[in-house]
Amino acid sequence: MSLIVQKYGGTSVGSVERIQNVADRVIAARRQGHELVVVVSAMSGETDRLLGLARGIRANIDGRELDVLLSTGEQVTIALLAMALEAKGCPARSYTGAQVQILTDSAHNKARIRDIDGARVRRDLADGKVVVVAGFQGVDEMGNITTLGRGGSDTTAVALATALKADECQIFTDVDGVYTTDPRVVPKARRLDRITFEEMLEMASLGSKVLQIRAVEFAGKYNVPLRVLSSFQEGEGTLITFEEESMEQALISGIAFNQNEAQLTVAGVPDQPGVAYRLLGAVADANIEVDMIVQNVGADGTTDFTFTVHRNDFEKALGIVHSRAEALGARQVTGDDKIVKISIVGVGMRSHAGIASKMFEALAAEGINIRMISTSEIKISVVVDEKYLELGVRALHDAFELEQPRSGQ
Ligand code: ADP
Ligand code: ASP
Ligand code: MG
């Protein structure tokens, strides 16, 4: 008998009918002889609705009480799923994160899981029950409710699978696997049978929301077999694997994009030691994460400095940079939040030259101007005007022939 952790996302539990459908799937898996732990998200739109209520009280609200509020979304779906299972004759028990002791640090709204006490879950499984656990939430040492950041139910599922030494962690969602890019933007996108952890990690960190990045990190670190599947149709989905020889032929596995960034430029800063530190140090002190950074070669004793931050932090970062720029004697500060970062990802990049020029050629052919570029071993990212998002992603999808099945698949 194998132990499977299944996770169902918001769309998959978006109505009572859909919850019944999830119950049927769980029962079918159980009939095949598996033990089942099921993690659920809040009903689709619910977390946003709750956030909206909180923002009605204070814009930019965060912290402890927000977690108390947001965690209620998942408490509704665990109860409904357990009821649906019981009504269909399948013994089930639901638990909040605090009840199964998903112990986290105290970083409200973006807590990290430290430990899970699997004893209660194991006892219920031994009693022949399906255990239903609320995703996205935990509890800190002081008993405060915490949440794990948007998309965090994926991480709950992987962490539970690790703690319980499950045989597989299955992420059920509204698409039937991981695609070469978001199928909502490129209808020609192709489902991948397999993708490496490394590539999935890059895709997630570069904006593909199909899996939360921490879930991929966790699964890679603890070697949890992870699969993305559809809750609406049958199929093998996409298996996230360690690198295999047969996977090396593909140059590029996928294209990710991030529409949540904004760009800031400080022009004409003195080309002196300590300038980057004084500018970005102040931004970091305000707890603002900086993503891409570009500094030009100095000319005439001055240089230009461009970096990107999350759009939510744009105004705040602009204020900080304005105040610093004056002290530094910079010529001008400009900002733009109508940008998008498009990235191509693939382990094949390691062994092939010319990928970057092919990317730039494809964008140039569409008249798309590149504002910033950054590269790492298995990815190349460009920042372009927001209006070029779809055109850019489609052009790259065509240029790298991603609709063609890659060898070994
Ligand atoms: P859930 O609510 O089930 O967690 P999400 O909305 O978080 O679902 O993630 C699924 C969505 O991720 C898909 O509907 C799809 O639009 C989007 N997505 C982005 N990039 C990809 C990709 N490369 N492959 C598949 N889906 C992707
Ligand atoms: N309900 C949470 C969210 O919308 C967590 C999740 O769905 O994974 O972000
Ligand atoms: Mg999600």
C-alpha cells in the first residue's frame, strides 16, 4: 500500500459540485489501495475576497490578524470535503494547520514551515480514514496562526509528503500539467511529461504560478516525487524529476514571465565606490527585495543604475531612491511600472551556445525593444514594455519550436 498526498487548488474546490468531484477522485484513489492525505486550498476567489475585506479597513494591511482572517478560507474547504467524503461512505477527518501542528516561524503572511508532527495524521490513516488538511496555514511556537504566502497550499502538501515519507505528492489544478509556458497566454503551449527540479525552480521563481517556489525547493531538497495533474481530466500530468540524459537534448524547456515588477533608474550618479551600497542598502533596509540590477560602465565620472522591485513596492522604492539620489548628486531618477520580465529556461543552455542571440533575434524581428537583460546558467531574462508580453512570449515559443515534442518525451 502506498501513501499519497494529494493537493487540490482553488478552482478544483470552487463549488460544492467541484468538492464532490474531488471526493470522488479521492475515493477512487483509495479504492486502488492507497492511503490518502488531502490538502485543499480555499475556494477560488476566496483568499482575494478576504484580502479585499481587510483592505477596506486599511490599505496595505499585513501581519498577525491578516493571517487569522486568511486562514478561514481553507477551514471552509477542509470541512466541506470531509463532509462530502463521509456522505459518500468514506471515513474522513479534517484538520487546520494548527491542529496537525504545521509548525512555522513567526513571519506572518510569508511564514516558513519548520516542522510537522505527523503522529495524529498517522493515527487516522491507521484507522482507515482519509485525512484532510488545510493548506497555506500553520502555527508558530506561541500558538499564533500563520500563513505561507500566496500559493502556499502547494508547500503544505510537499511538506506533509516529506514528513509522512509519502510515495508521491500530487498537485491537482486547473491545467493538466506543467506547460512550455502559461497556456492561457500561448494556446499552442505543450504539456511537458517531465521537467527537472532545477528548471521548475527557475520557472516558479521567474513567475510561473503553477507551483509555489517553496514547494519545488522543498520537494527537490527532500527528494519527494512531485506530479502536477488536472482535477478535471484524466492523464499522467507532469512529473518533476532529477536531470536525466534523455532530457538534455532540449535547449529550452519553458518560458516564464512576471508582470509584477517595476523598474527604477538613477541616472548620472558619481562613479565612486559605495554608490550601489548607498542606493540599494537603503532599499533593502526598507525590506524591499531587489530583483535585476544593471549598472553601466562609467563615463565622464558618472554612471547609470537600473534595478527592478515588486510593483507593490514601487512607490516606496521610488521615494527612497529620490531622497538618496539627491544626497548622492545624481542627475535624474525615473521609474516605470508598465514593464514585464520574460525568461527562457532550460538545462540545455549549459551545453549550447547561441541561445541568447536567438532570443534577441526573435524579439528584434517583432520590433520589441529590450530594456534589461540578465542571465544565469540555465535562464535568460529580459525586461520589455508590458504591451509586448503576449507578442514576446509567442515569438519566443515559435523561435525555440516549443510546440514540437522534445526528444526523450
Ligand atoms: P491552483 O489554484 O490550483 O493552485 P494556480 O492558479 O495557482 O492553481 O496555478 C495554475 C495556473 O498556473 C494555470 O491555470 C495556468 O494559467 C498558470 N500557469 C502559468 N505558467 C504555467 C505553466 N508553465 N504551465 C501550466 N500552468 C501555468
Ligand atoms: N488560498 C491561498 C491563495 O489563494 C493558498 C493557495 O491557494 O495555495 O494564495
Ligand atoms: Mg496555486
